[in-house]
Amino acid sequence: ILPEEENGLVREKDIDAALVAAIHEGRAQEAAELLDRGADANCADKRGSPVLVLAVTTGSRTMVELLLRHRADAGSKDRHGFTALARACEQEKPDLIEPLLQHKKGQADAEMLDASEKGRTNWIKLMADRGADIDARNNEGATPLMLAAANGHLELVQLLLAKGADRTAQDKKGFTALGWAYSPMAMHRTPLRVQREIIKLLK
């Protein structure tokens, strides 16, 4: 039952709260009706989790797709800094990763680049297996392979190469992944043995 004012109209804050509850409890039909009546697809629960992230946490692809159709912001983050796509990767929910990847390429690219820098090999595999761009670029023109090489993520470099990442791609300064592997940042962050293995793979 929806909370109503005396005149029969649901107040904005109440309809958003009702949407949060419906998503949390997996009531897809009710959520759809609330959205059609004006509930905000970008509202959040009391702990600051956007409803799209909440839908991922509850594991409902129906809810995720419903919110995306109502223009939920795939880039919105919970209080821990996770987007819906990041949560789907963290919780290893491949059926939810696919619609989130397809919704907004820019957000998918950002998650690929962030996961590469942090060495989240399994996240990269989950996204790459579902069509994410393994040669996505950041503002400097760096690719996931470059970021993995610079940060000493040997297993991730191996995975990206196995997936067909372009080792000849150049950033805006003309450096390839091999150049990033030789960078001062790589030398500072990476054990020498690991750095040598990465360089060998990229030559």
C-alpha cells in the first residue's frame, strides 16, 4: 500500500521511500508502478545507496533493467564508492553485469580502467567476457593494459593479452604498454622479478 496524502497524491519523499522498499524486497511490479507515477530512479536509501546499486545487491536483473529504462544514473556511487557495475563485479553477478555494460559505454570504460589500475583481474575477466572494451582509454589515452603494466599486475597483463588487448596501442604521449612497464612508476611499485616478467610479455 502506498503512502498517500489526504488529497490522494503520494508525496515525493514517500513515493521514493516506497520505491526503495519495493526494490529491497524484490517487488518488481510495484517498483514499475511507482516509477510510472514519478518515483525517482536515482533516489537512495537511508545509507546513501542509490536504488540501482541496491537492485544489484538484491540480485534482480528485472529491477536493474527497469531502473535503467527509467534513466537511472549508472555512474552513481554508494557510500563506499561503488557503482552498480562495480558491485555486480564484486559480487560476481554476471547476469547483472551485461545490462550495465550495455547501458553506457563511458561508464563501462571507466570501470575497466579503474579495475585495471587496481589489479582486479576477476572483475576485468567478468566484464571482458561480456563485451567490455579491453582497449578502453582514459583522458591520457592509457589503456587497461598500460595501467596493469605500470602497476605491476602480472596476472592481469597475462589476461588482457590473452583477450587480445592491443600491445602496440599508444597513449597521447606516444608510449605503449611496454613504455609504461619501464616507467619510474612501474619501477617504484613493482618487484623487479615481476617487472621483468611483464616486460618480457610485452616485447
